[in-house]
Amino acid sequence: MQGGINLAEVVKESAIAAGIAGLLSLPLLGLHAANVGAQLLLRTRWELFFAAVAVVFVGRFVLALFRDRRKRPSHGPSAFDRTLHVIHERMLVIGIVALVAAVILPFTEWGGDRYIIYTATTFLIYVMLGWGLNIVVGLAGLLDLGYVAFYAVGAYCYALIATHFGWSFWVVLPLSGLFAAFFGVILGFPVLRLRGDYLAIVTLGFGEIVRVILINWYDVTNGPDGIIGIPRITFFGIEFRRGEGTFADLFGLDFSALHVMVFLYFVILVLAVITNLFTQRMRKLPTGRAWEALREDEIACRSLGINPTNVKLSAFALGAMFGGFAGSFFSVRAGFISPESFTFIESAIILAIVVLGGMGSQLGVVIAAAFVVVMPEVFRQFEQYRMLMFGGAMVLIMVWRPRGLLAFRSPTILMHPKDGKKTIVLKKEGA
């Protein structure tokens, strides 16, 4: 035993993990069926097999060492924890700087690149979706695996109303949020008595039900063919096209397809900021404090007279509303939607953003969304390994920071602040 770490036990544990990995990977990596002419031959790939076993052994060894080091008594917070504390204390300044940078992005040299604007817009969509799901998962503590259903409701709401009735995006946008909130309440009622894994299974089923309905209700949703020709966004009635009376003509600009992309970028930026401000404000209100209390202990909530039914329904409805807003924006930007855009993998990605960033952390959602959305675009040459990196990051974060990168579970208000006075003091928000 060295430094409080039992190396013999660590090596034994790593060897067992490598042995199990070898048994599982032998038929998958060690053996390979190859067509040689008219024959099917069984070939071996021992170098790949032993490489996989070695990776598992080394990975388990490092993981066990890291785990045992964490068990040793610490001498105060680590440098990373101190850095996070500084970030937490200066959350408002960081938010303002990030907002200013987002506003000036289209006016910089990168703003003329359509690819960068498109990627930034996609990033903001997932940030908004993450903040919406953060209400349900991070604040209220309700595990929702079917959040993509509300995203789909908002998208199809705009697509159907705009194509059949010709209503503009600005009119349908609030309706999309209301419809999604209504579906959130519909989902909330059957799961009032469920928690944890059972709640996750029911919400997963709800998301799949919505997707199957979109596929099979051909007369309304056009089934798997999707809806095409969705009307584009306008500058409050002024279209982005060539000719007189258009956006370019009104402002004396040369027509460019980049104008509508930049405008869409600012629209989703405003929607994301509204989502953030709304969430921060709700956390200071009785409803937001009830969400946090429900997350910590539902039985204690009942004993204090808090109605869990209303608290859960409000969380589902408000979280779904922002999902509907994002769905409506996605529909108007893409111009085409189909059920394939709203599969379970979308729910998994949004939930992963919330978990990786830290449940209840607004800034954490932004960082995780950058990792999930922007990083694969930066390293496009490794695109085929995206899910492998994604899963590996989830495992590492859960081992290193079980509550996420920037998880601060401190309550919104304190009855007994540090100065000892028995008064209610609002804490700084933004975590």
C-alpha cells in the first residue's frame, strides 16, 4: 500500500475488468467474417483485440487510482473548486460579457461566414432547449426523457398553421408555446405519483407516442414525408428577397442570403436570453423555491403544505413552453420538418447537455452545449467518433463531477446568512 492506495487491489480490479472486456470483445473485435470469392472465411484481428483489452486495463487502473485518491482526507478545496467558486461569484459579469460577444459576432470578420452563423444559431437552439429542460430536470428534479415531444409540437404547430392559414411566425410563436405547455400538462397528470426511473420510462414513452402519431397521422402531418414549403421568417412583415419593398431595399443594402441568417441568429439569441431571464426570475419566486424544495425532498414538501401536483405541473408546462418556442423557430429556419428530426436521440442530447453542465446551472448548460454542438463541428474529421467521444465525456464527467461541471445545489434564498442575522437574503443567481 502506497500513499493510502492499495496497488494490489487496483491491479486486481483492472485485470478483472480487462478480462470481462476481452470476453465481450472477442466475437466483436477478435474475429471477423470476410468474403473471399464465393467463400465466407473467419479471420482474426488479434492486434485490435489486445489493444481494446489494454485500453480497458489502463483506463480502469487510472480510474481506480483517481477514485482512491478522492477517498483520502482532503486539505481544503482543490484549485478547480476554487476556480468554480470564483466563476459562481462573478456569474453576472460572465453573462454580460458572453451576451455582448454574441451580439457583436455577426459584425466581426466571422460574421460574413454563413457556416459560422448557421453553427452559432444551432448552438443557441440547443442552449434554449437545455435551459427549458433545466426547469424540469435541474430545478424540479423530474427526469424527463421525452422533452423532444414538446420540441416537435412547437415545430409542427408553426408548420401546419403557417402552411394552411398563412399566419406569420410572430403570431404563431406564442401559440406554439401555449400548445406545447398544454401537452406538458397532459404529460404531467399521469406521472404525478411517479419518480425516478418510472417517471423516466413514462416520459420516454410519451416522446415516442408523439413521434409515432406524427408518422401515422398522414392526413394532418403528411406522415414520414414531412411538411415542405414552410413560410420563411419576415422582418415584421418585410420579406428577405430581391425586389422593391423588401428588407434590402428598405435599408438600402445589396441583397444577400446572409441577411436572413443573421436575423434568425438574433431572433434565437433574444429567445434564449428571455428563457434565461425568465428562469432566473422564477427561481426567486415562491414557485421556483417550491421546485427546488421538491427536488430535494418531496415528502418534506408535503409536510410543509406545498402541493406537489401544482409544482410538478407548473414545471412541466413552463419547460414544455420553451421547448415549443424552440421548435417553432427550428421549423421556420429549416423550411422543412419531418418526424425524423424529433427522435429519441434529440431528447438524449438535450438531457446530456443539462447533466454534463450541471443540473440547475445556467452557465453549465452553455458550456455543455458548446461541447456537444460546436466541438463536433470543429473536429469534423473525427465525426464518425462523435458518439464515442460523447459517451466517454459522460462517463468522465459522472466520475469526476457527479453533479456536473458547474453544479451548485445551494438554495435560492438563505434563512441564516453568513453574518448570522435571521433574515431572508436572496443569493446571487446564475448557477
